[in-house]
Amino acid sequence: MKSMMKDTAIMFAITLVAGLILGAVYQITKDPIARQEEMALQEASRQVFASAASFETAADFDGQQAQEVLEEGGYPQQTIDGYQVALDEDGAAVGYVITVTSHEGYGGDIQFLMGVNSDGSLNGISLLSISETPGLGMQAEEVLVPQFQDRETFIYPFESTKTGAASESQIDAISGATITTDAVTNGVNAGLYYFQTQLEADTAGGEQDA
């Protein structure tokens, strides 16, 4: 019995010390990690909004409210994860960088950023994470991303096609990976819908209310 109590005490002491060490390491590293993540987000944002001088994360973003908006608009399989206000050198809003996750990917969720100007035109998208079939869905970077570059408002919503784009609103599907194509296309449409219904008025006249 004494041996068991001793072993238990030793294990408790080891666990306690390990917990204290992990807690200390977390406190030391959490701020640098947060800064690195913010820098990575800023860099990715510049890829879809090169004309912006800086980006300001929306502190009052309501994820649940955003999901309700998407469901009402017919996009229940898409999620708005947050957004940043794109600012010019004078601090005036010139558009948004919206983070979207599509839950329709063949291999899992597909997350990307999309840059939307204040007039609703689309600068482009930048993939953050994707886990599709190697050689097929993983071609999204080279096949799909360029097709969303510098798109005008009037062609929304986009639709994918397997027979070659016949109009400005059509996106050529990746051969053998139409599910991936549809997932990204629907995600872009969801992001544009969220912009038009929730954010567009905030950038009217170049003003921002973030």
C-alpha cells in the first residue's frame, strides 16, 4: 500500500511539473505565434488586395449571424470565418478580404481568402488550406485561382462547367475534379453574397465603420 501511495505521489508530482512547464511554454510562445499568424494573414491578404495599404480585422464579426445569412441565401455548406477591412493610405475603406470555408470539398474543407473591392468587383482568391485528390483536386491553385482574378460584379453568381466556359460567369472545371470546382465556386458565391448583403453599404463612398 505504501509503495502504491509513493508511486501515485511521484506520478502526481511529474504530471504537476509537466503541466506547469507546458503552461509556462504556452505563455512564452502564444504572443510570438499570434504575431506570426497575423503576419501570415496580412501577407495572404495582400495577394488578393495588392492595392490596399493595410488591413484591419473586424472585431465585431458575428460568425453565427454570418451563417444564418448564408443559409438564408442558399449557401448552408459554406462558412464565413471572418473578414478584414482593406484600407488605403489615408485609412479609408476600399474593400474587404473575406475568409471563406467551403465544406463541399471531395477530401475535406477548402478554405481561402477573397478580395472584394468596394464596388463589388472581385480581385481574386488565395487558397489557405485544401486536401483534395493529388493530381486532380489539388490542381485548384493552377486551374481555378486564375479564373477568379479581376472579375466584375455583374457576372455573379459564378457557375462551373465541364464543357468549356461560354460566358464570363462560367468557371472551367478541373478535369476529373468537378466536386472541388463546385466547392470553390460555391464558396466564392457565398462570399460575394455575404459582401452584398452585409458589407457593401459600409464601403459606400470609401467610408468604413469597422
